[in-house]
Amino acid sequence: VCQALTEVLSSLAYNSFVQGLLFQADYFRDPSKTDSDSYKKYSQLAQWENEGNTANATLNENFAKTEQFVWVKGNEDTVVWPREGEWFGAMDPNDPWNTVLPMNQTAWYLEDKFGLKTADEAGKLNFESFDGQHIQFTEAELLGWLDTYFGTPAN
């Protein structure tokens, strides 16, 4: 059912009208369509991740300016698919419905499309997870991560 629904939705999602009207479409990534002309031309996500027809060097430059990143995954998330996407994993384009690639095996990492590999090699990537749904972490978890990675704010 999910695969059939995705196939129908993806044919509708990748055009300027839908991408400009429905913000949810901006985040939709059909793993079987990432090489399609419509995905590369119209997908906002493809532009953000330098998967479009034209590479934007500014994305790499700006990504490199950040001192560190903290990627947080909800272990029971049903909003982001695959949930490994919260740590920049992705479905394998060669087996888009069954195999999840970890971040370091994705094209955007291997080809350093927007600076993810460079940031990883510089030790700027941090990964956390929590047991729960999409962004339903506790305040204590959030404050703990902020303290761990950014220090305790001065009063």
C-alpha cells in the first residue's frame, strides 16, 4: 500500500505548483524518483541537498561554517521515512523499498553534495536518539543535548 501510494503521490509532488503550495511536498523524497527530471528540477528537497540539475556551491560553504551539528532521531518516528533519514540515512536507490543506507553510504555523503562528508571528517556531526515519536523528546533530553554540545548558557 505504501509503495503504491508513494508512486501516485510522487507523480503529483514534483511540479512547481505543488512544491509552491504544499510545504509537505518540499520534504517528500520518493527514493525511486531521485534521478527523474521532475525531482531534480522541482523538488525543494533536491535543491537543499544539491541533488538538483545545478549544484549550489554556497550550500557547501554555508554548511562548512557551522561548528557542529546534532542530529536527533526518534526511535519510534512514523513521520520521517525512513526514520534513519533523521541521521541522513536514505533508502537505497537500487532497492528503494527494502534497503536503508546509512549516512556514509548515501550519494550525498559519498559525493559530498552539500558538505556532509566534509563536516563528518572534521568531527562536526553528533548523533542522538530518544525513544518516542517525531520530535517528542522530553525537555530534560533537549536540555541535556544542549548542555553536552553547546555548554550551559550563562545567566
